[in-house]
Amino acid sequence: MKNLGQMMKQAQDMQAKMAEMQEQLSSTEVTGSAGGGMVQITMTGKNEARGLKIDPTLINPGEAEVLQDLIVAAINDARAKAETAASEKMSDLTGGLQLPPGFKLPF
């Protein structure tokens, strides 16, 4: 039964570390950009948008479609960076243990 007690303690420790990691992800910010930095979006590690910057030279009613495409590209870039930051924090938490594809913590 000693092993079961140790496993329960490890599970509790892991749960506490997961909660701490989630808090860190909330305060981690990444910036995605498109159009050579003319459109930038800042997001948290939990994929919450915090800010959007658009170079004033892009604001032309005749080129709204270009601006829309750049905003979407900047969002996707920021989201990818947020996912990378989350993966790095998860790797730190799991000690580099690779989880199977599709297996995400917390459950």
C-alpha cells in the first residue's frame, strides 16, 4: 500500500503543478504578426486575444480584403505561438515525457 500512497501524492503534486501552469499560461503573452509586422495581435497562452495593432497605411476602404487576410494570418500566427508556449510549459511539467497524440492535460 506504500506505493499507492506515493502514487496518490504524485498525482496531487501533478495536479498542483497543472494548476500553476494554467495560471502561468494566462499571464504568458505572445505576439503574432503578418504583412511584415504591419498587423500584430497579442494573445495569452490560453488563446485569448489581448490586443490588435494595424499599421495606418493598411487602412484603405478599397483594400479591406487584404487587411482582413492579414488579420486572420496574424491571429493564426499568434495562436501557433501560444500553442508552442503551452507545449513547452507542459514539457517542463512532465519532465520531457511525450504524451500520445491527442492526449491533453488536464483531461
